[in-house]
Amino acid sequence: SFGEFYKDGRRHFTGFMRDIGERKRAERALRESEERFRLITENARDLVCMLDEEGRVAYTSPSYETVLGYPDEALRGKGFTGLVHPEDLAALEDWRNTAQFQFRARKADGAWVWMEGSSYGVSWQGKRYVVGISRDITERKRAEEKIRRLNEVLEQRVEERTAQLEEERATLDAILNNLTEGVLAADGPNHVVFANPAARSMLALDGGGRLGELPNPWEDFDLAEAVARCAREGSGCIEARVQGRGGLLQVKLEHLPEFGERRGGTLVVVQDLSESRRLEARQQRFLANAAHELKTPITTILGAAELLLTEEKDDPEIRQRFLNHIFAEAQRMQRLSETLLRLARVGWDLREPEIGVVDLDATTSEVLWRMAPVAESAGVELSSSGEGKRVRADAEWLEQALMVVVSNAVKYSGRGGRVVLHLEPGLVAVEDDGDGIAEADLPHVFDRFYQRQDSSGGLS
């Protein structure tokens, strides 16, 4: 600056100069910084705003108009929270100190968009401001919501599938645990990984261990060696007898190949054939005895028919006598066939009993009436005594059982013998003149065609 003064009648000037180069450089740097800031904010996709200490808008970048539809002058001096969804205001309560936050902002057209932002404090021209930077994450939110719904659906399906698998596993366990066949699974090293109760009983398993280390329940057969052979060859079927029991078991071994991370192994199925063999033997004995029982009337009928077809056919008396024989034997065969059918129903009918009130006296009378021709033909007296009154039973099965017992009694009483049915309330006792029943035959007392070992012929 310069000043003017006079001294001794002369005019003088004074001047003061100060070096402002540093200030000029600072101002130039500030302008350049502001230009860079404006350049960045005006070209950035992110939304940039400056808020004063009262939360009023001091500046917004052009992207506010691009994204939200608000020009800078529409927001300047107004509270920023007016743009925020009411439910998201709590997320911005401490926004000055929050590194990152999400909120919904209202666009100029009234629509809501999701924003993600961060903020930091700055000083400018002696005042404190908060700079907020945010971006539109609406599409990301939609994608996240879609993923969330898909995850919920997936979790639900996983839960449903898991429940289904658990139900199937429970059903499979129930089936395996109730099978009469033994089922055993061994992995590669011949280690038992599963055995149902039937297998544990048949193979004397005590809960695990290597097959080779377990007690061997077989005669002349090594189960561990068979498992190893099955793994080498593929599959096989073996029959063997259990030691000390004499029961025949059929063993089937099936190789289980490797699948994914699951190791290969062997499936062993053991079936007890003892009962089926006993049933087969009993059926064979039944058929043989039934054939023997049918042979006698057939022989009589054939003989009588042959005579009628030859020289005796013209004699009325002989013809009538042979016709009577044929008729009687035909009746016998009819009764026998009915008995065979009844026995088939008793022995192999699996229907549930139909329990009801049965008049025991009436049932006994029916049995005596039906057996009367047989008893008369055998020369056996048939009678009853007492009263049985009413009982709860299956009427058909009760009558069949009485027929079996009375038929056996008549057959073994012999000519001139007597069979008496003694009735008491709820009880029928059959008394006959036979030789009695050996203790070994008592379990078969209701078996119509059971053949006694000491019987000279016929069916008992």
C-alpha cells in the first residue's frame, strides 16, 4: 500500500509491501482442490451431499437429480431426513459416527429406492460439515430378497426331504427289525455295519466286530471267507446247517459296489428253512394219506362197475347190490372231499376269526348228526350228555375242530365201541374206547389227516 505526506514543503510518498506468495499458492491450491472435488462429484455415480451441523442440505451432487430426481436447489437448505423412509430413520440417528448404513430414500416421483451410504466429518470455511456418500442398491436388494426367498424354499424342501427320509428310514428299520429273515451288511474289511434282530439271533452276533473274529455258527462253512469270496466274484447263494440246532438255513450273499464316497461291501440275507421244510413234509404226508384214504372207495367203485359191465349185469339182485356199493362209496368220497376242503381251510386259511355268541349244544348236535352215518358204518355208538350253553367263539372253526376230534374218536374206537361228548358250560370233553393218544401225538390232536407212527393204516 502507498501513503502521501509533505515535509519541508516537499511532497513525499511511503509504501509498504508484504510477501503474499504463500497465500496465493494456498488459494490456488484450494481452487484446484475445489475444482477436483466438483469434477469428481459431478461425474461420479455415487450420490454426494454436504450437511451442516443442523442436518440441512448444503450441497448435493448432480447424481441426486439423476438417481432421485432432485436438483441441487430443490434440496439445499432443507432437512435431509425428509427424504428417508420413516421406518429407516432409526438407522440414521447416529449417522455422523456410523461407518456404513442402509436406508430407503424417496424419489421425486414418490417411489422408494434402497440406498447404502457412509459419512465423515469435514471443516470448510470455518464451519463443520458432514459429507455423505451413498449409492443406489435397489437391484442388489431385490437380488438379495430373491435369494432369501429361494433359500427359504430350499430350506423348506430340505426339511421336507429330511423328514421324508427319516420316515422312510423309520419304515425300513421297522421292516428290517420285524423280518423273519436275517439281514446283515458288512463293509470292505469284513466289519459288521448292520444286523437286524433275526440276523443277530441266527448268527449269534454280540453287537459288532469283524466277521472273522465272531463265533462261527456254521458247520463246515466260514462266513468271513464267503463274504470275501462274494466281494471277489460278485454274488452267490449258500445253504448250511447251524451247529447244534439242526435247523437248515439258506444264506444269500450279494456284493455291494462302491458308490461315491461309500465303500463297497457285502449284503448277507439268512432265511430259516426249518419251518418251511417241516410244512413241506407235513403237506407231503397229508397228500399221501389223503390219496390212501381215497384209494379204498375208488377201488370198490371200480370193482363194482367192472362187474356190472360184465356177466353180472343181468342179475337184478346182484346189480342192485353193486349199485348200493357204488352209491355208499360215492357218499364216502363226498364226505371225504368235504373234509379235505374243510382241512384246507383250517390249515391254510389266514382269515381273522369272527368271534360271536355260539350255542354249544346246537353245534354239538350238528356234529353228532353229521357223524352219525360214519359212526353207524364203523359200528360205533355216538351220544352226548350234559349242557354246554352259550360260548363266545368262531362258529365255523369250532364246528370244524369238533368234527376233527369226533372223527378221530370214531375211527379208533373200533367196532362195538362208543364215543360220548360230555358237555359243560364252556367245555366239551370227548370220551372214546380207543387206545388213547401218545404224548408225542397230543399237539396234532386237531390234525384231521395226521398219521400216527404206530398206525397200521388210514388217517388219524
